[in-house]
Amino acid sequence: MRKLFLCLVVVLFGCGVASAQFNVQGGSQSPVKVAKPKPKPRPVRKRKPPAPKLPPAKELFGAVEVPAPLAARAIGSYSKGCLAGGIALPFNGPDWQVMRVERNRNWGSPQLIDYLERLSSDARAHDGWPGLLVGDLSQPRGGPMLTGHTSHQVGLDADIWLTPMPDHTLTLQEREDVTAVSMLKDPFSVDTTVFTDLHIKLIRRAASYPQVARIFVHPAIKKSLCQRAEVAGKNHTWLSKVRPWWNHHYHFHVRLACPRGMEGCVNQKPVTGDLGCGKELDNWNKMLKNSAIWAAEQNIKHPPKPPNKEPPKMEPPKKKPPKESAAEDKAAKDKAAKKKMKSWKKQVQLHSLPKDCKTVLTSGGNKLLSVDDQLPPRALRAIASKDAGPSVPILTPAELQIVRKGGQLGMPLPDRNPVR
Ligand SMILES: [Zn+2]
């Protein structure tokens, strides 16, 4: 019996070896394959992005108060770049004044400064515009800004107020306090008593120079330009450069094309010959309507607090309770640092900009801001500076009803029951 059992083991073992050899030799008559259980896929662990070694690009550029001492060059694209060899538009010129000077954003390429000087002089001489109030150009070395703009990074963009220059030189304080006047009567149309023929001529003049690539205005202004272009002459080709964009209702934005032959300067796609007074404007009207309805609804849900008329009571500043222990203090500091890092990671970093922008930042011995440094006082003042203009008018509840029903503001809806 024992012998028989041994014999069976030997026979079975022999079969196993033969079968293995058969498989190795690649025989087609494969014996039954034993399905191996598939290994379970390992959960992919998302690696946390490393903590930034530098503050975000907007802080690095926003902290520098002087231009890069290099040959003048616009580097990169309008919304992702920087400026070498920027020059300042003087605060006062014969036909212009710079506003919000605390922001230190009156820097541009030499071509932009030439353009502004020429436009201000031509507009006064030929169109009767009293002079330009100039808003933001770029920071001394361009780059992303601490507040307010996505573009304006390469020294080829300029904001010009639609408020005419007063007949006297504004004080520095007035330049911080004065607010530009909105051209809008409601979210969809200009107030024709404010947006005059003079404004139309100024925008036409601004668009007329060959170096201008685009001009941005609020869609309601574009609509008015399309309707009233005659006042600025019979040739309307300039209108194709004037493009609608949000929020440009108290200023317009001039964008110059890259100066010819400027290496590393990236142009936006040129405009087509379409004047933009048809379908494009219709699309904008739909977007304006949606946006106005949304803003009015938000205003009803969260009404702004009425301004406090009583003067603030002078109370002694409350003393912060002392932290119970050094460990608690450290924990609070760590929490704040973590929060800062989290917000920084979402922002544009220096390495996302063109390579030469690092040279622009460090040239002239400029020491980069480190993660532990505070922004300098001037940059903090730029962040705190007052908005240049008011926000877009918000529909009243009654106006909201009219707009929702597809009616036009200023025109009564047809009576539902005319017999009444
Ligand atoms: Zn602008």
C-alpha cells in the first residue's frame, strides 16, 4: 500500500514537470490556465505640491520700487510677463496727470510713454479733450500685480480715465481720493449726458495710431460708439480695435502691440476687420443681462450695510489676551503660516513666467523678497489704495422685474389689461 502511494506521488510530480515544460516551449495546446488573482491596484497617493520657496510672483514684483536697469524690453505676454528697462510717465505733463501715484504703477515701455504723451497732446489740440487722467500702467518691473489687474504686466497696457483732466494740478492727496465718473446710466446703457461726443472723439483718437492693438471699453460704451460713430468721422474702421470688456465704464484700456522686432514679446491675436457692432454686441448684451440679474439678486439677499453716520467712538484699543503658553503661541503662528502657504500655492509663481523675468527681478542687485519677509510699506499702501471708480450700477427690485420679463429699462411694459 505504501509503495502504491509513493508511485502515485512520483507519477503526479512527473506530470507537473512535463506540463511546465510544455508551457515554456510555447505549445499551442495549452492545458487549462489557472487564472491568477489580479493584484489590487494600489491607491494612487496624491503628492502634496512642495511648499513654495519664494513668495508668489505678484509679491516679488509688487515689492520692487525701481525699474530693472536693462535694455527696454516687454517680455512675455500681457498677462504673463514682465518689463525690463521700464521708464516712468512723469506725474505731471502738459496735457496729463497721473492718478493713484501711491501705487507706483506709472511705468511702461518707452513706446507706451511716447504714445501717452502724443495722445494727450493730439487729443487736446485736435479734439478739445482737456487732458488725460492716467490710471495704472505697469509696476517698475512689470509682472503680476498685488491687486486689480490680470494684464498690465509687460509695459504695453494703460488705463485712461474717462473723466477729463481738471484745469488745475491735483495734489497728491486728491489723486488718491478723487474717484472717476461712471459713464453708465444702468448696467446696459450709457448716460448720454455724461458720455458725450468728446468722449467718442477721444476713444477714436486713442484707437487711431497704428501701434494700438486693442482698446477695451464697457459693452454699453461700445454700443454707444457703434450708434454714434458718425460724430468722430465717416471712417469707422477704428471701431474694430475697440473691444467690449467688463468694468471699463469709468476708464478705457489701451493695449499696444509688441514693438516690431522685440524678441520675446508675445502679441495677442490681431483683431479682424469686423467692427463688432453686430453679433458680438448681442452676445455681450445677454451676458450683461445675466450678470445684472445675478448682482441684483445678491444685493437683495445680502443688502449692503448702510454707512455709519455717527462718528466712531474713541475707545482704547482692546488688549489681546496673553497666550497661555509659548506652545500655544507657536501653534497660532504655525497655523497662520500654513494658511499663507495654502493661498500662495494657488497663485502664479515666478517659475511660471518667462525665464528672463528672473533676471529682470534680480538685476541691479535687487534682493528677492523671501518667504519670511513682510511686504514693504509702499506695496502695502498700493494694496490699500482706493478703487479708481465706482462699481457698475445695481438694478432696483422694480428694475429687476422689468429685466427678468425681457423689458427695457426706461420703457414701461405694455399694460396687461389695457381696458382697465
Ligand atoms: Zn486696464
